Amino acid sequence: MFILLYMMCVLAVCGGQGPEEEEDFTTFPPANETDLPLVTPTRFTAAKDTQAAPLLEEEPYFDASMSATYTGYLGKTATLTCIVHAAKNDKSVSWIRGRDLRILTVGGYTYTTDLRFEAFHQPHSTEWTLRIKSVQLRDQGGYECQIATKPIRTYHVFLKVVEPTVEVVGAPDIYVNTASMINLTCVVHHAPYPPEDITWYHGNQTISYTSPRGGVSVVEERGETTTSILLLQNARASDSGTFTCQPEGMEPSQVTLHVLDGERQRQLVIQTNSSCVATSRLSALFVAAVMVTIVVL
């Protein structure tokens, strides 16, 4: 009886409890977790820096192909060219004379009272040119091309002034024998360009291929040094006299030709030998006198 009552009590207690309830996870957030505040999305926009530095501009610079030496010919026009890239404006380049630091040109303007100097520059061009008309020997020297930057940029050039010269080889006197070939050579140095024409004169008469004398020929070689060779066949006494070489636009050069016959040639040889003998004797006497002076001292 006691056992039966015990079993009934157990059944009553367990039956009243019912099935175990399942945990509900549908609720958000779970009860055992701390509620977090909702986060509102924020859009970040870069602020404009009103103090930002401007983009760097390209600095002016000289062209690497520029020449540092120029040649001017006396009486002609010399041209010095400065090539500058990325120049700020057309007036930012100047030409200065080195010996006295005189400003000659600024941009396309000339700043000297010497009318021989002239500036040349076309707008937006990279070339600034200094022209010197009727070049003189005193124009030789250094010149500076300057860019107006901070600090100033300078390119140095040197102008060499050369004077064209004309000479007849063997001048002032040339001696030839009768019936020999006369060869007169005229050489032109330092000319800005080969002369267009070179004329030979005998006295006041022009020598040409059609000359009544005949046997005339001229050979010319043109280049940095121009040569004109006058050839006269069968030298004769009438060929003696002054010959003039006249390149066009240049100063002439002269030579005196002496055509010797047999007798005159012998006399010239005798005179030359006599002069040599006399000179030798004087030299010997001078040496002897010096030796005697030394011994006495």
C-alpha cells in the first residue's frame, strides 16, 4: 500500500511539470546580451585645401646644342644666337657685352646707341639673336646671354673677329729665267666665303685667256682658303713688272716679277755670292774681335 501511494505521488509531480520548454532565439537581441546603440552610416568627404601649393612650372633653360664660339669677319655682319626653352615671356632673355657688362638687347629691343647692334626675336620663338653689323676688331671678346630667373642664368659665348688677307706667294719680288714657266700664286685667307671672282693685272692691263700675249692659264681652288694660280708660258723680258691679284670685294696683293736673261742671271748670281762672301768675312772678323776681347779681359 505504501509503495502504491509513493508511485502515485511521483506520477502526480512529474506529470504536472510538463515537457521542457525550448529556448526562443527569435528575439533580437538575446536576453543575455547587452543592447548596442544603432550606428548611423556616415559619408566622409575630403575637404578642399585652400592653401594647397600650385603646380610647379618648368624653369627656363638653354638649349644644349648652342655654340660657345662664333666667328665674325671684319666688315661683315656677325650673328650670335641664344636658344631658350620655356621662357616666361619674350622679354626674359637679354644679351650683355662681357668687357663692360653693357646691356645690348632685351627681348626684341636694342638698348645701345651703337647702331651696329641689333636685336632680333619673333614672338613665341625660342631664338634670341644679336646681330653686329660692320664687325670691327674691337668687337672681339665675350658676350653673355642671360635669362631673367632667380638666380639669373647665363650662357657665355666668345666672338672671334678675323680679317681676310690676300697674299702672293714669294712677294715682294720673284725672279724667273727667260723662256721658263711663270707661276704666280695668290692665296685668300679668312674670307667669310670664297670670292666670286679673282682678277690678275699686269701693270694696268687685265690678264685674260684672250690676251694678245697668249699662253695664259689660271687655275683656281675654292674653299676655306681660296687659291688662284696664274701660269704664263715662255717668260720674256716684257713680262717683267708688277702683277696684282684682286679678289672681288677685298684688298689686292702685288708682286714684282723680274725676268732674267743669261747675262743678267750671271750678274745676279755674282752679286749674291759676293754678298755672301762679304757677310762671311764680317762674321769671321766679329768673332775674332770678340775672342780677343775675352782674352784681354
